[in-house]
Amino acid sequence: MHIALVHRDLHAATRGGIATIYRALAPRLHQAGHQVTLLTQDSPEVLHLPGIDTVVLARTEDMSAHRAAVAAALDLVQPDVVESSTWEAETLHYLHTPPHGWPRS
């Protein structure tokens, strides 16, 4: 299964919160045999983990633009499952668009 974890602040240096949870969850999902993709915004310390793809989006404080970028990236990545905290509603645009290639063969 291909799982995307979406959060705008997935940094190598963590301060706690959902980023810490995703940082711990991603390797465990990968070890369980899943393909994992992280989607995050650019930062000086973007999180890169062995065996896990990281999609880095342009940094912006315009949340509407960020949500659109997340939706476009998810359409390209085509995960089976999208996990995102509700903190900034980062997947809102993605969820409001028609089904994303379903059903898949």
C-alpha cells in the first residue's frame, strides 16, 4: 500500500507535535512493507529518511496556495492512503476534487 503523510513542517530537527509522530511513523510503515511518501514544505532541514520518498513543496504562508500545491503533488504521487493532521487543513483542496483515479486496477 502506498501511504502519503502530509505536513508542512517535516524537518530533520523536530520540536514535537504531529511532525514527531510522522517522523516515527514513516519508518515503521516502511518496515511493514508499505511505500511511504512524505509531503512537506521546503526548509533548511527537510526530513529525508532511508527508503522513504520526500516531496518538497515551495515554502509559502499562503495556505490556499499550499493546499493547491499539496493537491497537485498528491495527484502526481497517487497514494492509496493520505494521512494529514487537520492543523492547517492541508489536504482540503485534494479532498474537494473528484476521485483521484479510482478505481485503480
